[in-house]
Amino acid sequence: MGRFGLLERGARLHALTFFVTTAFFVAVLGAPASSQDESRRFSFRYAAKIGPIESGSGPVHVFVPMPRVTEQQKVLSATVKASINGKVEVETTHGNVFWHGVAPEVPAGPIMVQIDSVIERGVHSVVPASGPALNDEERKLHASYLGPNERVVVAHEILDPILAEIRAARKSDAPADSARAIYDWVVDNVEYKKVGTGWGNGDTFWACSERYGNCTDFHALFTSLARTEGIPARFEIGFPVPDDRPAGDIGGYHCWVQFYLPGTGWVPIDASEAFKHPEKREMFFGTHPADRIHLTTGRDLQLGPDHKGKPLNYFVYPHVEVGGVPWEGEIEKAFRFGPAEEEEVAKRTSEVR
């Protein structure tokens, strides 16, 4: 059965199934932008086995991210099966969608959650155009993507020597040229590797001092530098969905960034993939391929009034609280993608109606 059958082992799911289609996401978040070329359709399974929780008193709150609608991604359907009651909610700052499960008391066994989605993706490509800096209205609109996060500093002295190199190398001080120079500096000076401890937190200080890490560290540094130069930058996280095979397990998350240019809009970049695939460096400045699924946007996330712990650094794996305190116990996770059959999409859509 393997990891794909995680929720069929060890516990019996209650008859708690929610069918959510594009209509729900559009009603809550608005319609996605126009469809992109080279679209692909696939199924995605997100499965988690939480606990058992061996100590503490309830209530137990479980927060699990769900795919979101974007200019590149359509959610054709989503079903949630779980061993506790719950509902789909939306985080208000960035519009992230998540399932929120609640158990009044600590369950005797593990909590099981399985989310099956059908996703349609396109290649998202934008050609950055030279233009002016942000006007006051744009600065207000994108304020949440200009300021610091707990691990993403803005206008800090640790950035000064890097910015001096970037300003010396860029073609001009136009935002598009500054963004390209920042991208090039990060790709040239940060190494993608996972050695020791400390990497993977998306920490600008780590990236500046150690000059290595994973996608979170690459994009924390890009974000800090861009925001310091007055360029809004937003962090996005989800999972890689390989396009070189029709189905398979997914080992872990991937993240990327978009930055905003007046007159152009949001421009996608992926600095860590550009480091790993230097032959695609030009492509990854302005393009996100259809090889990923987007779950959440933003850092320092607060998931509504029942989220009592500190804001989440980022949100891609389940967050669990017991009696208002974050729970750090074992969570077994499994992720898998596969083909999406047309009849299955039609079946789920008809059931929700």
C-alpha cells in the first residue's frame, strides 16, 4: 500500500467528507487570471497522521493547508476526509485556504486527515518592463509585502555590503533592473545545500552569513533585498510536481517568490531552481513552470482566532495545538500526484451541486 495509503492504515475515518470546487474558491477569493499556455491537469493527495497525542487536555485544533486559486492555478475540486470534525476556512491577510479540524477532547488514537485535489496549472510567464517606482497608492496596497517579517529583515545593516555590490552591478536604479541584479547576486552567491542545522528557516541572517541553504533561504534573502529597494516581494510555498513522469510520491515542499513592478504587475522568479539548473537561469527570472502546486502565500501567518500560538514562519505542513499550546509531536506525512481522469472531475463537480 505504501505511503500513498497512509490514511487507510491504523484508524477508521469518520464519514466527514467535504467537496469543494472552483466555485467555492472563486466565491471567496475571486476568479483567477486568464489561463496560461501549456496547462496540465493532475490529482494531488495530501495525507497526514497526527499522533496519537499522549498528554494534554483539549481542545485539539488541526490546521492543514489546501491548494489555492491563483493566476496560474485552478482548483477544479478538493475533498477532505478526516477522523475529526472540521471545515474549510480562509486566512484573511493573504487569502490562504486551509482545513481546520477540532476535537473537544484529545482523541484516543491518531488523527487522520486526507485532502484530495484536482489541479489545473499553466506556465506563468511575465516580461518585466522598466518603469517608475511605486506610487503612494501601490505602496499602501502592497504594504504587507514591503515590510519585514520575523526572519526577513528590511533595511538592516547586514544587507548593506550586498546592496553595495548589487547597486554597482545593476544597469540602472529602475525597479526592474534592481530586481534582476538582486536575482543574479543571490543565484551567484548562495549555494543550494542542506548541511548541518540552521538552514531551511527562510532566515535572512542565515543566508547572509552562511551563504547556503534551501529554497526558503534563497528567497528570504531575495525578499529582504527587494523590499529594502522598495520592491514588493511575496513568498509562496507548495510542492514540486514533476512533469517528467505521470505519477509518484513527492518528498517535500518547494517555495518561490514573486515581485511587483508598476506597469507590469507580479513577476515570478525562482532563484534556488536557477542555482540548481544554471541552463534555465534566464527562464526562472520571469517564469514559473507548471511543475508545482501552490498552497500558501506569506510569512508570519495567523490562522484565525483558534490559532493561539505565535504566527507560523510559513505554512505548508499541518499545525496542531492542544489546549491552546502548539504540539510538537510526531506527524507522519505523505504527498503524491497522479493523473486526473475527466470522469472523476465531473463526478466530484456533480456531487457538490
